[in-house]
Amino acid sequence: MGRPSDARQRLIAAARDVIYAQSYEAASVDELCAAAGVNKSSFYHFFSSKQDLVLVALESQWQRLQEVLLKPAFADNLPPQEQIMRLFELMLIGQQAQKQQSGHMYGCPVGNLTLEMSTLDEVLRERTAYYFQQWLNYFEQVLRKAKEQGIIPSTLDTALTAQALLAYLEGVLLLAKSYNDPTLIQSLRTGVLALMQYQGAPAS
């Protein structure tokens, strides 16, 4: 069994990994405890329920996504259109690594949970909606920067276009997951440039 001092972190990591690879409903408390190497009494010492644990695990997953995906992709030194392309490139690398390790592409952890639980658990639905809003903030920032540089129309509705970009991103991941083919992320990525009405570099 895990040391008491790290049992909570083990449970968070187990929830993050097991539910991402399987599903929320499929992962029982017993299975999560086994994956974490802790006993059930330790689970209920730290968390009141599976839902309680998953909410914490979602935040942990979000922090990880920011460090390995969002911050590198949306680096200030990259032009807006390259930030979007870099996002898809990093997503492709991550999904290819998952498939190589497990034989399956897992897709988006927030999207997966939304599809499974949004009509069954209002608390989880609200939490996934919160993380999608954080994604939208990144996209809106990129679009505002693109407007300033004159590479997208000045009349473009940035809020609406950010939602379209997020919907496209989630759709690409879902389609690629259905075919278990991460390369679709690469072949479909240029579609975001059409959605943002990218006009190319402004004339000098």
C-alpha cells in the first residue's frame, strides 16, 4: 500500500489516468484504490465520493494540459496562426504516444467526460463547461492578436469564432478517436485557419 503521506496524490493520479483510459462509470472506487495502491479507508479519509475525487483529478489534468500543451502552443513568440498549428502538433504527439503505449487513442479528457456525464451529473457538467471556457479564453486571445496584426478580418466576431475553433478541435479529436487514428489531427488541422478567416501575412 502507498505511504499515507502520498495516498491522496496517488488517488488523484489514478483517477486522472484510469478514467481517461476507460470512463467515469466504468471506474469503481475499488478499482481506483487498487490503481493507487491505497486501501478504501484512505480513499474516504481524503474524498467523500468518487465525484469528489474526480473533480480534484480534473483540476490536476487541467494543470497538466496547461503545462504540456497550452502554454507551449500559445507562446507569445509565435505568430497567431503558428500558435494554432502548434496546438494541433502537440496534440498529435500526445495522442500518438497514447496509442503507441495502449493501442488506443483516448481523445480529450474534458470532452470525454462531457459526452458521458453531462446529462447525468450537473456538477460534473458545470465543471467541464468551466474548463471549456478556459480553452475559449486562449482562443480569444489568439484571435485578438491576429486582428491586431491584420491577418484576419477586423470585423470577425472573436467570441463566436473562438467557440467555432473549440467545436472544431473537439470534433477532430472525436473523429480521430472513433477511427483510432491520431494522424487525422494533422490532416484536418488547417481547417482552423479557414474558420478564423486567416488572410496570410499582411502586405509590408
